[in-house]
Amino acid sequence: MMRVVRTLIVDDEKPARERLRRLLARDNRVELAACCANGAEAVGALREAARIAAPVQMMFLDVQMPEVDGFKVLSMVMRERPPIQMPEVVFVTAYDEYALRAFEAHATAYLLKPFSDEKFQATLDHTLRLVRAGHAAAMMTQLQTLLDMSLDKQPGPPAARTATRPALDRIVVRGSERVRLLPVEQVSWIEAQGMYVNLHTRDGATHLHRALLGELETALDSRRFVRIHRSAIVNIDLLIELRQELHGDYVAVLRGGTEIRVGRRFRARLQARLGHQI
């Protein structure tokens, strides 16, 4: 028989937590691991579950919470070392219709407040099927995209949000036997790989680094690095050409011949950095 699925509830409103608790208690396929009143408690509960080798497999996560919101919870968990197993995430949200289309487009389970018992049960059944299919690892890229979108909704460009912190001058890349300190000027471009990134260097090497692309973007010097695609950041010093294709999109060509498509929603960032309309 299938073991019960360990589940975490995270919501800053007590009535919402209690309702989720009651609904989950009716289903013998589920075991409640913890019920958290804020994002910080959720991260702590996930850490403790990993420490005792009883990982949480499913999480009902409120998006809008003070201080540490749902997106921040995911960001913090993805940066944990040693890694914490990411549970299947059901977002519990009161977002408007526009934002919900983003959730739907990236196939992430969600419950729109207020939701009916029937809607809850359908979402629970769907998510339990994903847990049993081992879907959580495949969800990383989807979560990365949603995290990036949440950063884009914050006021000001990425550089303005981090102006009080010095720009990153080297990246600590941890290997199995050594730790490499990689100066950022050696990086030609950075490619998202779910909860990791590939750091492509001037000498043609590639280094796998555990980080989220959106967070790395805010840590780098925006005068040198610019995000041109949801999956790519480039070193502007190595950009030698922008090639326009027949349908109007652009491809960035780097020194050495690497070609990277410029995403339409990132074109304005590149224009601002170049000081020229494209």
C-alpha cells in the first residue's frame, strides 16, 4: 500500500489554517506534518523534516503573507544546503485573474480563495497523483519562472532593489572535493537549470552552481550583466552583435559565437543598458 503523504499547511490567517486542517483530516491518504502561521515557520518546519529524514511531500502555501511570503519561502528552500527535498506545492491565493493565468500557464496547482470543499478535494486528488508520480523534481523550472515573475512585480529594476548591497564580485562554486571562487568577470553568460544555474566562462568551461537565476541577477552588477531571457543572463562586455530575425525577435551573439535569444519581455532591459532602441 502507498504510504501516507506528509503535508504542510502554511497560512497567516488562523481560520484558513483550521479549515485546511479539517479538510485534510478527512483524507486517510494524508498525514499533517505541521501547521505554520508564517513563512519563517514553514522554512523551519521543512528544515526539521529534512533533519529527521521525514521529508514533507506536499505543501499548501499561502502566497500573500507579511515579511516572508509564499514566493520567499520557495526561494529560501531552494537555496538550502544541504538541499531540502521540494514538496509538491499547492498555492493558496487571492490573486486576481491576471495573476491566476500565470499560475495556470505554468501548471502549478492552486486554490483561489474562497474555495469550495469540492474544489479543494479535486485539487488534493490531483496533487496526490503528482506526488505519487514523482513530479516534484520536474516542477523546479515552473517554480523558477513564477519566482522570476514575482520579482518582476516588485517596484523598480533589479539593480534599484539591491542598491544598498555591494555587487557580487565572485561566485562560490561548490564541487564534490573543492570550493572554487569564480571571479564574475570570467563569466560570459549564465543559464538557468531549474534550481541550479550553469555558469559559462570565457575559456569555454561550464560550472554548475546551486542558485536561482532571479536571485543571482539581483546580486550581480547590472552595469556588467543583463537578463535577456527568462533563462539567461549575459555579460554585456562580451555582446558583439544583435541579429534580427524575420519575425522581429533578436538573437544576441557573444564573443566566441554563442547565440542566445532575447526574450520579448526582457528587451526593454537590454535597450536601457545599451542606451539604444532595438
